[in-house]
Amino acid sequence: MIKTETELLEEIYNSVHEEMLRMEIATETLADVDDDKIIETVTRRSPLGTREEQLTKKDVIARYTEDISKREKVLKVIKQLLAEKA
């Protein structure tokens, strides 16, 4: 079955919204953790080799906040597209 553009936009909207909620929940679960505690270790790969980067609570929250902001913009665009289709 082929989905309509409206159905696809609604699915994308729901998916992006779910990602935002997950990031907000993750941010809230870190509320009682010290700001300088290492939360996550990320391995970055490049042609020059690999390096590990340790992310503190502040780093993780900053990254999630930025990602949430970007996703809010995506949701606005999807809402506009859905409004045009209606």
C-alpha cells in the first residue's frame, strides 16, 4: 500500500516528536547528577584515526537542548506542510 504524502508527514511528525520527548526525559533523569560527572564516552572516527571523547552531564544536556531546538524547527515545517495540504 502506498501512503499519501499527508500520512507520511504525520508519521515523520510523530517520530520527531517522540525523539524530542525521549531527549527531554533523558535530560530530566540527569537532574540529580553532578554537572561534571562523565555520562557518556563517544568514539569519533576519522581518516586520521579514532579518539574518545568523554561527555559530562553539561555536555550531554547542551547537545540534547540543541537537538531539541532543531527538531522543534522540523515540527514547525511539517505543520506548515500539513496545513497547506488541508
